[in-house]
Amino acid sequence: MKIVIISGSIVGTKTKTAMLKTEEIFLQKYPEHDVQLLDLADYQIEYSDGRNYIDYEGDTKYVTETIMNADALIIGTPVFQASIPATLKNIFDLLPIHAFRDKVASVVVTAGTAKHYLMVEQQLKPILSYMKAQIVPTYVFIEEQDFLRKEISNDDIIFRLNRLAEDTVTTFDAFEAIRIKKDEAYGF
Amino acid sequence: MKKYRIDASKGMEFGLYSLGDHILNPLTGSRISAQQRIQELVEVSQLAEQAGIDVFGVGESHQKYFASQAHTVILGAIAQATQKIKITSSATVLSVLDPVRVYEDFSTIDLLSDGRAEIVAGRGSRVGAYQLLGVDLQDYEEIFEEKLELLKQINEQERITWQGNYRAPLQNAEILPQPKDGSLPIWRAVGGPPASAIKAGHMGIPMMLTTLGGPAMNFKHSVDVYRQAAENNGFDAQSLPIGTTSLFYVADTNNEALQGMYPHLNSGFQAIRGSGYPKQQFAQSIDYRDALMVGSKELIIEKLLYQHELYGMQRFMAQLDFGGVPFDKIMKNIEMIGNDIIPAIKKHTREKGE
């Protein structure tokens, strides 16, 4: 199973800190799986112009292909202006409409305060559904007060990230079993 | 219809087309050489002619996994190798070419083939041709409209005076050689959604509509708005032919057809689009209401007649070599098309009393 963890912002530290912790948890719990962290801050990514993702070059091609080859995505996002950052939306825009078919998507969100705690429900999940992801229903919402100098200081968050990792793998296993059963039934 | 060399009294035309894709055969894991692929295209055109197929098309695509970039050269070879089958592009990416040069090429193929050449002009759905030939994608929409207008004008006038944004002006220019009957059938390639169908209708140009899969009914709207747009702009919609195209695979039973086509379709899509073909959607194509042409010959006939009822098209074009389908399977498909499908289709679509 290939798990890709996305840090969806190119600025700030909270999302990156959270996703590094998420990566650490996955590596520790699931050493048998292929886990990769994609920090968007590390790449020069073009804006989507509507072409097929395989027709881009360089970092844009690398990042989109890495995502397309994943079985599960853990999407980390901050809250910018009551929504996801443009950098993350651009990733979705670069991909085909059915990009997340047969993939599981989980969400980790960081924010200054709890004011936009429904942002994921109202904005991110509809995009993931449209792109045909199997979404893990619960997500981990992390506030500024849960961090201390680039570390997560709230134990509840650590426990919740652990549960998110388990739910992601379990959800993938379940849907993979369903997919295999269905594919076998087709007979072609 | 005569202007477009179509005789409706003979029934709907059945054609084959290839994008010239050059993908490995997923069943063997190996790929034939580009030379073999190109030579087989010529050979398939001969087999198609022998089977009574009306049209043979080759398209151009300028990126990895394709071999027919110089599609006019291949069409020239086909003109020499065949005697009566119509020869068309499928499609010519007009946006990256000079319409004058395109017309010269196809007029020449028309003369070589004794009046059998046609052009299907499209914009291309990939960026390869634009990058390779240095055409700005920013002008994607407008450049095609301008070039298609010019191509149509060249086809309609003996001498041409023209001015535009994407090519040097023409002053009373004579484009030579002229095609056999003075003009060529020129079609506009249209994807599924209605927007370009409307543009085709507005221009009063025959429409070649891709109906690659999903409910056939979904494409009916594009056909209706095409005819409506033609009428609104002063053209007689009944005099404008419509063609439809789809991926195609026929076998003795529906299950055999599904099994035969799926690996090619799936790996072909993976190679040129970056994601495979979902099995669930593919399984649904064994239904006369789905546009993807896969199934037994009975189902294919039912699908074609159902679509003919929906769209009233004059031509259907089948793509049966996509995704590394080996030559023997292509031959088998052609045999079934010639022996069973074409006679049934012609019989039921012939216009009576003309």
C-alpha cells in the first residue's frame, strides 16, 4: 500500500509540523507500507491550465504522478480566508476529475482558532467526493494552542492522529477487498 | 449530401479509423516497431476495403505512444494501396498546421486516389503538437476557428483573398492542385459537449462527433444543437452530414468481446491519459443504450441502429486498434464487420424513395 502525506501549504509551520508527526506515526505503525511525505513548499508547481496531468513537466509532473500512484492520501491543510489554500486547490485542479477513484483520503487541518472548524465538511470534502475519493469521515482539527515551538503539545491530538492512521489503513483494506471482489465478478 | 460524396440511398456508411497509437500489447508486454505499426495501417486499409468498409481514417498525434504524426504521408500510401475505399484524416490537428498546406496535401491525396480524400479537422486534445510545432496554447480556441474558416473558404473558392491573425494574408491566391471534383468533404471534429457542436453548426460544416462511451442519449443534445445552430445561421441542416465515432470491439459473444477489449482499453487509457478505464463503467457497456461499441455482432447492430434512430447520422467510424490490439484480432473484427454488421446496418438505414 502506498501512502502519500501531503502538506498542503507553502508557508507557515503548523501544517508541516502536523504532517511530519503524521508521517512519523505511519512509519512507526506500518513499516510494511510505502509512506511518502509531499511538502508542497519543496516544489515549484505550475498553475493548472487544463491539460492532462501527464503532459506537465518537472515538479508539477512529479507531484501529480506521485499523488496519482498513491492508494491513500493524508491531506494536510491550513485554513486560509475560511478555506483551503490556493496551493492545495491547484493540486486538485491539476488532476483528472476522477483522480481519487479507488483511493482513500483522510484530512488533517490546522487553524489559528476553531472558528472555521466546519471548513473541511463544507469545502474540502465536497471536492474529494467529486474526485471520487473514499473519505475517512473523521478528521483531525488542530488549533494554534495545540502546538508549542513546532511540536504538537496536546496529547489528544497525538491520539487522534494515531486513530486517523488506523482508520485510513482499515478503510483502504476494506475498499480494496470490495474492489477485488467486484473485479473478479466481472470476468474480464 | 452529394457535395460531401454521400449517397444516403445506400444506407449509413461504416468506416474504420486509427489514431495511430503505438502502445504495447498488454497481453504480451511487447510493442511492435513503428515501421510495422505504420505498414499494418496500410494493410488494414486494404482488408477494410475488401470487407466492404466505406471509409478508412488515420489521425495525427504528436507525443509519446503514437506513430502516425505524418498522417498525410500514410494516407498517401493508402491511396496507392486501395481502389475504392474513402480516405480521411481522423483527425488533422489543424491548429498547428497551415490550412493552405493541409489543402494542398489532401487535394493531392484526392487526385492520387481518384476522388476519395476527405479531411476531418480538429483542435487536438493533447498539448504535444502545440509544444513541438510552436503554437501558443493561449490561442487554442481562436486559432482553430480562424484556420477552419480559412480551410473552408479555400475549399469553396477558386481564388482566395484572406486576412487573419495567425497566418500571412492571401492575395487572390490560387491553391493548387485542386481536388478532383473541385472540392473536398471537410468535417469538423467535435468532442462530446455541445459547445463545439454549436460552432460546427454555425459554420455550416459537417460534424464528426466522438461518442466514446456512456449513454448514447447524452450525445443527442449535441446533434440537436448542431442542426439548430446550422438552421439559425441560414444553412440547410438536412444537407449537412453527421458522423459519429466510437471505440469498437466485436466478438462471438458479449463476454468474449469484454474480455478481448478490456486489457487494451485499460492499458491504452493508462498510457495516453494517465488513468485506466473503470471496470464498473466498462461492464455497463453491454447494453444497447451505451455508446461504447463493444459486444457480440447482434449487440453492435442493435447499438448502431439505436444510435442511427437517435442521431440520424450518415456515417459511423469505428476505432478498433486502440491500445496495442494485435493484427490477428483486428482482422477478425474486420471480418465480422464485413460479413454481418455492414449488411444489417445498410439494410436498415437505406433511405427509401430517392
